Amino acid sequence: MEKYEGSCACGTIRYFFEGEPINSAFCYCKECQVHTGSDKWFVLWVPKDKFSLTKGSPSSFTRKGDSGENVNYQFCGACGTTLCAEITAGDFYSVAASTLAGNKNLSPKMAIYTASAPSWAVFPEGVPKFAALPPDFSA
Ligand SMILES: [Zn+2]
Ligand SMILES: [Zn+2]
């Protein structure tokens, strides 16, 4: 099974998961723009029972998602890197692909929350776009 490891910029927080992510997406929602300082966040959806922190204790920040359920961001209190967000409505973590070690040859399967994208957003070619979430996902 494929193994994935990652860390924040300063290395204080490390995590691990194995197995293919259940989804990979560019998320263009406003919150992701603010968290990343970019037009989007490249996230991998990893089932909660597959994901574990292996070093350090992240700080957290909670907001209500569209579903009304909590989204718990985990970030490094030292360097500020957002590593992942626990999506309680979906029982998975949105893991920041940018924090993975090595090059895993990943690509997004979909663009989500494109209705919230800024006018200067860049969209990937040949990837389905959804104004919010695709109809068969809920988070
Ligand atoms: Zn750090
Ligand atoms: Zn988002």
C-alpha cells in the first residue's frame, strides 16, 4: 500500500497515512484562499482511521462548514503551516498536498467551490468543475 508522509515548513509537526486518498481536489472556497494565500487549496481526502500525527501537537482552529458541522484546521503553532482539516461531516481529513514529502505524482480529480473563486483564479484543464461539492459528495 502506498505510504505518505508529510510535515509543516519547520518540521515540528509530522503525519503519516497509507492507501490511496479517496479524493483529490482543488478547493476554491474563500476559507481555503485565506488559509493558503492562493486561489485554491490542493487537498487529499484521507479517511480518519488512515491518518495519524507522528510528531508534535498542532494548534487548531474550528469553523462551521457548509453542512453546519465543524471543520477543524490543524496547523503548526511555530511556522503557521496548515497541514490538514478534519471534516467531521465526512469522517475524513483534507490533507494539504503541499505538505507531503517527495513527489507523489498527484493531480486533482475535480475543482470544487468554484463559485467562490476569485476573478484571478487559474483552473486546471480537463478537470470537472463544481460550483460547490459534486452531487454525490457531502462535507
Ligand atoms: Zn512548523
Ligand atoms: Zn475550501
